[in-house]
Amino acid sequence: MIRIRYFARLRERLDTSEEQLDWSTDTATVAALRRHLCARGGVWAEALGGLETVLAAVEQELARPETLILDGQEVAFFPPVTGG
């Protein structure tokens, strides 16, 4: 089981801030998780699979698409942060 958190505009578009997902495969990556979530269709595919930039973190560390996700870990999806 992994915990997935959504922040900022993703949280608003998906109408959820977090969820638990049974995710115990040995080859689970951030990219595989995004594909799995996009397969839900509709707003999920638009928010996580579209051209908009979405960053991911695993255990609060910025993650690349090939980063492995282990059982029990937390994954967060969020838009890029800008400041001024």
C-alpha cells in the first residue's frame, strides 16, 4: 500500500488531497503510477497525463519518472513552484 498526495491545482482538479493505493509490484516506478492513475480517464488523464508539467516526490524527495516506489512509501504530485 502506498499513500498518494495531491497538491495545489491538482488537488482542486482531482477533488481529493490524498488516497491509499494497493501498490506492491517490484517494478513500480513514478511513471508507472502516473500511467495507472491516468487510466482512470477523464480529469485524471487530463491532470496527470496531459501537457501540463507535474512534478513528483517520493518520501519528500524530488523524483524522476524511473524512480522506484516501494510498498509503504508516500508519493506526492504537484505543479512546479514559482516565486518572485
